[in-house]
Amino acid sequence: MKEVCDAIDRLIAYARAKLGLDARNEVYVRNTLLDLVGLESYEGTGCEYDGSSVSELLRGLVAACERAQLSAAQAPERLCDSVMGALMLPPSAVEEAFAAHMALSSEEAMGWLYSYSVLSDYVKKEKLDANPRFAADNGLIVTINRAKPEFRDPKKAVSGNSVKGGYPKCTICRENEGYFGRNKRTLRTVSLTLGGEEWFWQFSPYGYFHQHGIAVNARHIPMHVDRGTFVKLMEFVDLFPHYFIGCNAPLPRIGGSVLAHDHFQGGGEVLPLHRAGIRIPLAHPDFPDLEAGVVDWPGTAVRIVGKDMQRVADLSEVVREAWCSYEDAARGIIPEDGDGVHNAVSPTVVRTARGYEMNLILRSNITSAQYPDGVFHAHPEFHVIKKESIGLIEAQGLFILPGRLVEELSALEELLVTGKELPKQYADYAMVFGELKAMRPAFTKETAHEAVKAELASICERILENTAVFKTQTETAQFMKDKAGFDYDR
């Protein structure tokens, strides 16, 4: 049992050095850890922090418990979550520390909270750093998320985020803070006020980009987008001007999986959509103080720019109302039918020297006999690469592809190098493999890998084109002119 006690001592030393564990609480916390592993006595001698990472220390504890044949080792994820939850600061102390950093700057505060979330093993940065990622020549960012399960069935994706029993009501309610049933003992949130309402912020344990987190309404109410949403988003970037913030379209199949709870997503990275320029400048006669235009983007997106929050919100609402009521049978666009509402916008905003830059992505989740997964979803020929919903983050140009691709694409690269044909087990890759072979007559290991990256980027761009409700920027501009009262800006 001494090995287990030594592992506990190393974690205690880590908490003193990295997590703010007070010496007065050390005995109490040690006894809590002894209870978690199932020991009633202590044989340790204490130690100083040796520089090990939290992942190394937790692996050491689990291995020691396994060798000691302690039952706690049978549920290692729960054990590690419970141990770290006991070692770190309680929510009130985290909130106080965050407020102290906010007095210096909001960037300092978010940086501190993110670092603390990594140090406490809530943000799984070691796993995130192992995810393949590259910036493509077409401006998109492509990642393969090996830590996230793939949901090829939208119904299963939604059910996977439900909580049976009614407590907490969903996976992002604040009642998850410390909840053992979802291994959330290390979750810490901080309070926000948006639109005069109580909200809170938390980081994502498996974030898709730098400091990826969510702002969540303290009330468990359904996701929605209206004028108030635009105001709240802009208030958020007033608080945290180094972040972007956006909201999924509140629709099944194209929005967030937690549609039952109002929330936003954002973080400390400028995504490709925000870097894209304006293809067709527009102006609205009632808003001469604001800039607008159709974004040069594979999906359908328009941008409104101005320094007056209320004016930007008003014009954004004009666009939202126009799109949500728009019907065009020739394009397969139906705003509402017996299956519910189908048109919605995904807003996303950054604050720059020009003011608030509000991007409105027009989305539709309508289905058809030809496209049962969605007319404006990734088409079937691309499902081998991506079948999951194309939500807010991917609609902005950062693609999160399933972890199985690491092995499958490696196999394709090997086939390109050897010149062998595609085996039956990879039949779904016939189109992809054909396009790869057409790139050059022969491949080396290096050129095969680069070809696969180029193909992934091309497919992601084509998927964005699939999601576009208008297939050209000119068509988008015509919609803005005919239905939302805009004109071309000369």
C-alpha cells in the first residue's frame, strides 16, 4: 500500500505547487484521497513536487492501485476525476481568482482559467495536442479528433448528450459542476452577465481550437437566435475582445447537439470565416452608418460591420427575419412544414478596429428523398470523410474529422506508394482514391501524405459548398436585395 500512498503524496505536492492547495487543507485532502482509493491507513512520508505532468501522476496512481488490487482501479477515469476534483480549488475560490485576474484584464483572466483547467486535468490538452491538424492552402483548417467519438446517426448524437433521470437537466447545465455521474468533479465555471441575464462560461475538455469554451444561459431554456442573441454576442466580445463568439443554428442536424439549452461557443482563435474578405459589398438605405456585404466564402454568409451595438443588432435582425421566412421551391428551400422550422441563421462575431463584425451564416436543415440527411448537408459521396452535422465551428472553416481517419487514410497513403488497387474493405473510398491517384503518376511516402492532406482540404471545401443555401455570391446578394432591403454598394 505504500506505493499508493507515495502516488497520493506526489499528487498532493503537485496540488500545492500548481493548484493552490493550502497547507491548512492538506491533511483533509489527503484523507479524502485515501477514501477515494479505498485505504484506511497512510504510510507515506510526503514529498516535494518533482516536475511531473498531471497525466503522469494520475497514471502512476492508477498503476499503483492496480498493483495493490484496489477496486478503485477498475474505474480509472472516475478515480482520476474524483482525485483531481478533491485537489483543486472549490468553485467559489476559482470564481474569486478569476475576478482578481479580470481586474487586470479579461485576457489575463481567461488565460488563467484555461491554464488552471489544463493543470487540473479538466482540459485534456495532452490528448488534444496529439490530434493531427493542418492549415490548408484553400484557407480552411483541418483537424482529426481522436478523443471524440464519431456520431454517424444524428439521433444517437442527440441522445448521447441527454441525461436520464432529470438531474442535471442536460450536459451543460451548471448543476454539472462537480457532478460525479458525468465525471465533472473538475469542472469549474465563472459567472457572466449577458443581456441583463445570468450566464456562465466553461472551457471544453476536448476543445477544437485554442481556448475553446461555451457561454451558457443559467436557465435551462431551448437554444434560439433572435435580436437579443445578437446583443448578447456583442456584449460578450466587449468583455473578451480577444475572443470570437457564435451561436449554432437552433435546428436539428445542423446545429449543436444540446438544442435544449441556450448556449454559445467561442474562444481565442480567429477562424477562417473571420479572415475571409467581402466579395460583394452591400448597403442598406436605413442603415447608412453600417457596412455590409456577401462574404467570399464556400458557404452562404453575409457580414454586417459597425460600432453601434444596437444598430448592428437591428440590421442583423432584418437579415434573420428575411431568411427565416424565405421560400424557394426551385432551390429546395422551405422555411417551415409539418416537420417544423427549417431556416435559421448561425451568427458569429469578432470585435475589431472597425467595430463589431457580425457574420450571419444562412442555414437550412430541409431533407429530401435524394438527401435524407439534409439537402444542405455533406452529400453522400463525402460521408466516408464526414457524415456528422456541420455546425458552427465547421461552418466557419475549422473541420473536425473522425479519429478513424488516422488509420484509414494511412492505409490509402500506403496504397498510393505501392501502386496497389483499393481493397474491398475500403470500397467507400473509391471516389477519394480515384481523385488521389489522378494527382500524379507515382507517389513517395511524403508526396502521398501531402496529397491526402490536399484531398481532405478539397473535400471540406466541397462540403461547405454543399451547405450553401445559395450556390453563388451573386445569388446571395440578390436575396439580400430582394428580401432584406439591401442594395449594391457602389
